[in-house]
Amino acid sequence: MMNKLVDLWEIPKAAEKYMIVGWEQWADAGAISSALPHYLVELSGARQIGQIKPTGFYLFQFPGTHHLLRPEVKFEQGYRVELRRPKNEFFYAGDEHKGLVIFAGHEPHLNVDNYAEAFFDAVEALAVRRVGVIGGVYGAMPYDKDRDISCVYSMPRLKDELAEYAVRFSDYEGGATIGSYLLHEAEQRGIEFFVFYAFVPAYDLSQQSAQMQGIRIENDYKAWYDLMRRFNYMFGLDLDLSGLAAHSQELISSMGKKLDELMEKYPQLKVREYLEAIDSEFTEPSFEPLSDVWKEELGDLLEDLDDER
């Protein structure tokens, strides 16, 4: 019997299904968790197939928050034309062989165990083979290098495979994100579930000048791209990431120009030295799947044969 909080109006029949999950949540640096799922929906042409009903999961207000938690409403000439409530939606793209479920949700404020039960009931009803959650954390790291990615997972047997994706296994201790909170329920149900947290560049310049604000990347397309390269390979999705790669390069170029302007305008801040110190302490993770290496080597081989003709 389906959970009463879950509404699935389609159960795709693909032989093999995978799932990518994101939330409007605490661990959303670079808009990785909130915006990347919607980007994937558009990229893949996914259609909505269900939802978790919002009943009992969200606060309307809390003292001191004012409008932070409230649903947003839009009026035109006094008439309500839109009411934006928290949503938890399932989307799907694929064929009879392989499918991708994309979940875009809002982190619950209340009854998180009921939410977890509804979420995993839907995962089981959809017969998803593996669930990958995405999140972002701000940190001091080079803006023009591959993003550092931290990983947590539901079952010990996943570790050796996940290690092949150039990730660090987290030793974090502190407040739980929604993704890390769900690990326990996933393991109890025997569901393959993991979370990739990408570190998004953020620079604290307050030590250089009390008047300077920090610099951080709001939409980290480089992190999006680095994460999706891993998912594309792990899930065999064959998504076209060329547009995301272009956005990534544009971001790096734009960030470089802004930092150059800052260094030129405020040389006394020693921003260059600050960035060089960050770079010197950073070890760039290198995810090079065998298929990509093979394609590159094959291309080189064909080029050499052309030269010999």
C-alpha cells in the first residue's frame, strides 16, 4: 500500500533506474542542491511523475523569521495569481532500458522521520537501483580547479566503488544535513544511497581589510559540471554536458577577471598572495573515467595515423 503522503501518477517501467536528488536546504552552496536538479529536468526533458505532499512538514512562521519560512504569494490588482508552496517533486526521463528519476524538494522543518519514510517509500515504489544526493559547502579553494568532493554513503560495501570517483570520505561531526540524516533509513532498507558534497570557492578577505566583504560563487557551474561528469559515468546516463562545460569555463573566466580587477584596485589587500597560499595547499582531485581516457587515446592514435598517411 502506497504511503498516503506520496502521490505517484506514473511508475516508469525501465529495466534499470537511478535517481539524483536535491533540496532547497542548508548545504546548498553554489546552488548545487536547489538549482542543479531543475537544470537536469530541462536538459533531459524529464516529465513530472509524482510528488510528496507538503502536509505537516513546513512551518508557516517562527518568531524572528518574518517572511523567511512563509509561502510566497503574488497579486495582480488585488487578485491572487500565484501561491508558491514548498514542493517535493519527482521527474523522470528515459526509455524501457534505463531511466533517470530526478527529485527536487524542500528540506522539511518538521516530522523529518515521516518525510524520510515517504521519500523512501517512493524510491522503493519506483524500483530505483541507486540514489545519489547532491549538496554544496563553501570553502577556501581555487576557483579554477576541479572541485573537491566529499562523500558519505549508506552501506559499507559502497566504499570501494565510490573511491574510484575521486572523492574524500567525510570525517565530519556536527549538525546533520537532510542528505546525511537519511543515510540511516536508507541502510535499514538496504537502499544504495550516497551524498556528494562539492566544495564551492569562497574567500574571506576580512583579515586583509575590515571593510571588505567576502567573495563567493553563487551558482557554481564548475561544481555542477564536476558532479555531473561523475553521475554521467556512474549511472551511464549519456547526458550532453557540453553546455554545462561551457558555463563552467565562462564562470572561471569571469571570476578571474573580477579578482584581477580587485587586485589592481586594492593592491594593499594582497589578494594575489592570499589566493596563491590557497592554491599551494590544494590538491586537485582528478576524475578521469576509463571511457574518457580511452576516447582521448583513441583520438590521439587516429591523429597519428592521419599524420603518417
